[in-house]
Amino acid sequence: MRLVVAHCSARYSGRLTAHLPLATRLLVVKADGSVLLHSDGGSYKPLNWMSPPCTLKVSEPDAEAAGRGVTQVWTVQHTKSDDRLEIELHDVAHDSAHELGVDPGLIKDGVEAHLQELLAAQIALLGNGHSLVRREYMTAIGPVDILARAPEGGHVAVEIKRRGDIDGVEQLTRYLDLLNRDPLLAPVRGVFAAQEIKPQARVLATDRGIGCLVLDYEAMRGLDDVDARLF
């Protein structure tokens, strides 16, 4: 990966036309051929970029551009289209290249599978006396995340999401309609469990007699000492 900090301007042409006036920016040239221009803001999103497949050509400026202080001209041409990114560099403050190697990729923590595993191991979060029947209880329309046995009789179907919205409530409603037709399981009540439940989803769940359970992922992993909290 090549990193260049330079006073530069840029012009993008092709499917649209865009212009970046002269300013100091970070230019990133990745091993896959992509070129990105970043400002000191805007989080992760570049101001402009060219995705691969593309080629980068570095050339000397013509007389007119040199008269404006341009020292290098980068021409980034997309291989399969007319899209072109032309960058004029003036003063270069930094230019370095680094071999990053093969990246193992993002390992997500706190995904639904983790929440399901933790809740199955801590089934008492549903209430004292509950017991686990199984995870991924298969039905004709898909697997229920957790099926538990309620202490008062009957069963509990749990739908788990990281962020609970109306679609999750609708999904659990369909499972409940099917499960309650089985005399060996009925009555089956529902619990919608998520790290965050949107207000609209909570209202819909309550209206349908579905309980809501907010999951504290850190506490379930034993990383958050709830007894040490001030609030």
C-alpha cells in the first residue's frame, strides 16, 4: 500500500463529472489497484476514488500545469469503462509504501450466533424455571433460534437479533402461528430478544403478546460486572 500526503486537486470524469479543488489530502494506492483520496474528516469515506480494475500512470506536468505549481500528474483509468480520475500533485509532504500481506478479514463479535449460544447457556434469563429444549429448532418455514420449556407448562420460542426491528417481530409471529398448531408444543409464547429493540418493534410485539428481552452481550460474556456499576 502506498500512502501519499500532498497538496493536490482532482477531477473525475465518466459516468459523472466531479472536481476537488486544491487542498492537502491523503492519497491511498492499494495493492488491488484502487486509488482513494481522503480528507482529514468524513470518517472512513473517501472524497473520491477509483475501484479496480484500473491502471495508474504517473507523468510529468505540461508547461501550463507546471506553471501552476504541479509537480506530478496521476491518471487513473478504469479498464472496463471511460471513467477517469486525474490528480494533480503540487507539494508532496509524505510518500511511503508498505507491504501489508494477506488480511485475515473481519471477525465479528456479538453476532446473532454468539447471542444465541450465550442465551442457550443462560436460559434463566427468560425467567426462573425455564429449560432449554434446543437451539435452531427446525420448522417447515425455518429454524427457531431457541425453543425452551416454560416452568408453568408449554413452550417458549425465542427469536434473536442484534438490533430488533419490526421484521423480526413479524418473523417470530409466523413461527408462533405454526408452532401453536402442534399439540405437543402448544401453548407456545414468544420472546423477542435483541441487544437493542426499536420502539416500533416493542409496540408491535406487545400488541401481539410477545415478550421483549434486551440482551447485555458484555454481561452475558462475563466481561461486565453489573454489581460494580454506579447506575
